[in-house]
Amino acid sequence: MSDKRKPAARKQNRVSSMARANREAFRAARERAEKTREVFNISHQVRDELRTLQDRAQDSQVGQGPLVPVVAEMEVEGEDWVYQSVDEDTLEELSHRVVLKTNAGERRELFCTRTLDEAVSAASRIVEFSDGVVLIETFDP
């Protein structure tokens, strides 16, 4: 004898829209929490590395002793590079200074030359491109 039963009615899985929304909200919250945890861990690693670097720098500073001031050989002002050290022989050869005096009253030393002719030639070119007065000064003997 075979038992032939009718299949039971299939249970329908009904999930309310509120339950679905809650499930999605919790899933999104878990993802945000995981991302926050990753950022937190990375920031702690960076902080620890910086603390180690700071400790090493302080240790090396103690070993160096007091610092001695050093004259800069070059300064960068905006896009201009100003060289501070010049050979003594070169300094002795220079005789004239070319200075730009702007309409605002600012005075700016541009460069030095070996002869008056070089200074006049350079000053004549500078006058064409600037709003100001170009002065040529001699060095005091």
C-alpha cells in the first residue's frame, strides 16, 4: 500500500518591508563600522610610526650636541634664487651695482658687473621691461 499524500502547501516566506529595511540598515551599519575600524587601525599604526620617528629624532639630537648657525649659500624668494657666497677673486673684480627702484619706493639690488659698460648695457635692457628707475652705483674703493 502506498501512501499518497497531497503535498503540503508551500509555506510562503513573507517578509515585511519594514523588516527588509531594518536588515539593509543593519548591513549598512556593519559595513560602516568595519570601514571605521580599518581607518582607526591605520591611524593608530601611523601614530605609532610617528612616535617612533620622533623618539629616534630626539635621541639623535641629544647625541649631536648644540647646533651651530650656518650661513646659507642660497636663498629662494618666490621664484628668485639668491646666491649668498661668492669667490673673493670675483668680488674684487666687481665694480658696479645695478639697482632697480620701483614706483612704490622699493629698492632691489639686481646684480653686480665688472665694468661700467656692462652695467649700462644691462640697465638699458631692464628699463625696457620694468616700471621703475634703474640705478648704477659704484662700489666704494
